[in-house]
Amino acid sequence: MESGCPTAVDHLSYGRHFLGPNNATRLQADAVTLPPYLARALNHRVRSDGREEGVLLTWDGTTVAPGPVLLGLEAGFLSATSRGLPRSLYQLTLAQHVALAVRRPGNARGLFPDGCWDSPSSPREFRLSGRPRALTAALVQGGMDGVVLGMAISSARLGAGVSLSGLLKSYYTPPQGGGPGLVATRRRENFMQLVGQGPLLARQVLRSLDLQLWLKGRPKMERKERKKMVALVNTEIKEFVLKFMDCPHIVLRCMWRAAPYRGTPTLLSLPLGFMYIHHTSTPSAPCLTFQSCAADMRAIQRFHQDERGWDDIGYRWEEQGTGEEGGRGGEEMGEGEEQAGVSYSFVAGSDGNLYEGRGWYWQGAHTKGHNALGYGVAFIGDYMSHLPVKSSLALVRDRLATCAVARGALVGNYTIQGHRQVVSTDCPGDALYHEITGWDHFGEVTRVKNSSYAKGDAWIK
């Protein structure tokens, strides 16, 4: 069994060191006298069978460990009363956990695992995907929230008369559409503004490694050992920056309760050269909450699998003839059918989330004749006469594209095109198409032979 937090002695030692003996003792006493369900929520651990305990599902669809959130709040309150910067903030919320993961053998691969709840509508058990690791996405996201909220309290950004309960409610249940400001759907952007691109956090992790040795009465690391630890920390922070700063939050299929794929999907050959922009048309109304967006995703998939008989959201095997790559290949549905939704790689809601469709590695059926060349990204709604919310546009234009390049899924000089540029269709709607023509990487269409991206003909800018 792995623990996602320090041992009880280390945890209390950290509290005493940064918060002072009185506050640390009070926090420990509070944990003992809490109701059982709250005590369980604050006791984070990862079991060998993949169950992660001490985590909560928030209204915006993310899973967080509340322990680091509360420590961040405590550090923020203490620094606000003393009118000083919260020097303990990064250590208590994130650095100590990253430092412990660096020291644990076997944690070099599979960092920050995520997972799914047994039932997002009535969550009881959270289980990680893949091999269990102590430093989970939920623990990191709780730490990020602790940093953001603690700094807001410390810098008096909350305004007069804001209660702790009011702060948490407004943060985790933001206005529909996930608006700007101090809200959970913007944790990554707000966190990035505070810490930059990683060096600050890397320094904090190294300090935490030194502090752990000091608290245990052990000598400082020798030069050779420290050099090794610096390399490990840099590797871990690089992965951290990619997953939690460069990349947006993507709701996994199991979190929007996707039905299993029917058939055998086709692997993509990465990196790809294109990103094709779509709208779903139906559902025509934007979804503004995690719950409504997840319901839209299920409705689209259910219609296509049960009513149309396709393998996934708009993805089918041709019953007659051959697919575009020969054999029984996946193809986009016909023009008369596409208005119910296309087989996208990712789908953007107006709730501040992206939703996993076919994902990074599997070929979809979003842009007929071009499915092997690029990712299909759709916005839920009909955008003939109006645009998606600004935060949703930025999520695709800035965050998803940057993430795809950083992880080697898109080439650096990738091309963005609207669905209508390569297929006879109104998609992605007049208003949305006009919008993307002003994006960086937007490309007009020219037909050429022998593209490096595919056999035969292809479209490039």
C-alpha cells in the first residue's frame, strides 16, 4: 500500500515547522475530532488495488484531495494576519508531496495518475487508471487549489465580508460557463500566473528534500546525491508542467460515463499535421456545466451506437466497400447524418472543460478523407450565428493546441482548418468558421500530390 502524503510524524513536523506548534497541534486535534466522513476525506492514501482515498469530486468535474487545500487556506490566513508572504504555501500544498515521490523508487514512470469515480452522479469510490502511484492528479489538483486560494487570502484579493464557506462555494461552484477569476475551472491558468513555468516549484521541491532530511536529524545530501536528486526533480517538474500547466484538463471517457467502444480502433501515426474544427450542431445549445456536458456526450454516443449502429460517437465500420486506408476502415458518417455529431478526438463544452472522444492516439471519423491526418475538435452547440463562450475558444485555440505540440502529438507548424474547407458542409457554422480564420495556424486549402502526411492526395496550407 502506498501513501499519497507524508507519514503522520512527517506531516506533523511540517505543520510545526511552517505553521508553528500551536496551529499544528490544533490541526491535528481537529482531524481527530472531525466526523468520520470528513476524517476519511482528509486522510489521503492510494491502495495497492488502485483505490484512491481522501479525494472529493467537485462540481466542475475535477477530483481533488482536500487536505492540501485546507493547508493552503491555513497558510494564507496566517500570512494575512502577519502581513507577510505565505512562505509555507508551496511546501505545505505541493512541494512536500513531489519531494516524497522523487525519493520513492519506482515512481519515475506513470507520474500523476488519474482515474474515475464509480458514479459521477453519486460518487463513492475513486479508482486510478493504470499502475497506482502515490503522487496522483487529485493530490496535485488539491495542492494547486491550496496555492491559489492561500495566495488569494494572503494578498487580500477576496474583498471585505467574504467568509471561508463563501470562498469555497464560489470557487468550486462557479457561474455557469465557468467565467473568469477565482474559480476552479481556471485553476491551471491562475496557478501558472503564480509560479511561472516550473523553476520556482523545482526550487521549492529541492528545499523540501533538504527539510525532510533536517527534520529527521539526517545530514545534508552529499554532492553526488544532490546532483542525482536535481536531475530527478527536473524530470518530475517537466512532466508536471506538461500535464498541469501546458495542457488543459481533459475529462476522461469514464468520467462522462462513455459506453465501451464497439470494434477495433485504429492507431494514429504521430505527430499529426492538422487540427479540424467542428461544431456538433445537435445538441444545438451550449452546455454550461460538467453535468450537462457529460449528459450531452452520452446522448450523442447513445444515439450513434444504439440508433445508428456505429462503434462509437459517429464512428462506424463500412459494411460495404473499403475505408479510406483500405480494408474495413473507419469513416465519417454521410452528410445527411453528421448533424447529430461527428466522431471527434476532443469535444469542448462551455463549462471550461474538454472531453475525451477518440483521444490522442486513436483515429476518429470527423473529417472524411482526412481522419488519419489530424485531430477533430468540436464545440458542443450550433454556431451558425453566434460564437462559443470566450473561455471555450481559448481552451482549444491556446491550451489544447499548445499541449498537443508539447507532447509530440502535433507538428510545430500544424494547420488549423474548418470542416467545411475539406468537406461540403456548413460545419463548423458561419460564426465559428469566421472566428477561426483569424487564429494563428489557420490555413487555406491547396491540393497537392505526395504529401508527407499521407499517401496520395492531401490538403495543406
